[in-house]
Amino acid sequence: MPQLADVLKAIGPNAAIVFAAWIFMGFLQQRYDSAIDRYREAVGDFRSNDHESGRADNLKDQILTYRHRCKLMGQATIIGLIAAILLISSLIFGALDVLIPKVSLIMAAGTAASIFGFVLVIVAAMIVIAEGRIVHRQLDDELRDVDDLASQAGHGSRELDR
């Protein structure tokens, strides 16, 4: 009969993977919250202030970009949560494998949960990379309606319009 120590030996070293997944989830949630805060701030600014045409157009574009970022980070967060659930499930399957050894279904389910969990972590990270590229473009777009700053940053306002 397996002992608790046997179960802990089976899952203990791999528990670090779960902690890493939760740290990654915190990172995703932080980026998601930040994008939503910026989106709400930009929408509030647009609603409450009467901007000149150039600034209003720039702000509209930024709002739509923030909305896109929010959607991307929302997807990354959901994918990251599913990945964390799969990685935790793989630990549970590891414990079950100790308690009920040599059951191929348990071994297959644990292996699948591990592999899919790691694949989804990579997918979520790739979404963060895509969102990061958008943030980089937003840095230039922020200056689009301020000619003096755009030229000092090495871009004419027309170059930033794309």
C-alpha cells in the first residue's frame, strides 16, 4: 500500500511547475489589468474632453488599439488558466499513478495534461509577444499628433501615420 510519502515524492519536485504556472498567470493578469485600465482611461478622456480633430482621431485609434490589446490579453489569461489547470491535473494524475500503479489510462491522461499544459503556456506567451509588439507601436502613435515631440523622437508625424 502506497504511503503519503510516496505520493509526495512523486508530485513534490513537479510542484514547482505549478508554482511557475501561477506566477505566469499573475503576470498575464497584471498585463490584462493594465490594458483595461489604459483602455478605460482613454475612453474616459475621449468622452470628457473636447479634443481638436487631430488629437481626437489619434485618441480614437488608440482606444481601438487598447481594446484589441484587452482582447488579446483576455485570451492569453484564459489560455494561461487552462494551462495551469492542466499542469495541476498532471500532478494529480502523478499522485494517482502512485496510488493505482500501472493503469495506462492514468499515465496517458497525465502525460497528455502535461504536454497540453506546456503547449498552452507557450501559446499564451506568444500572445503576450504579439501584444508587446502592439505596445511598441503605440509608443510612436502616442506622438502622432504632437509634431515637436514626433520630430524629436526621430519621426515626422506623417511617418507615424503609416
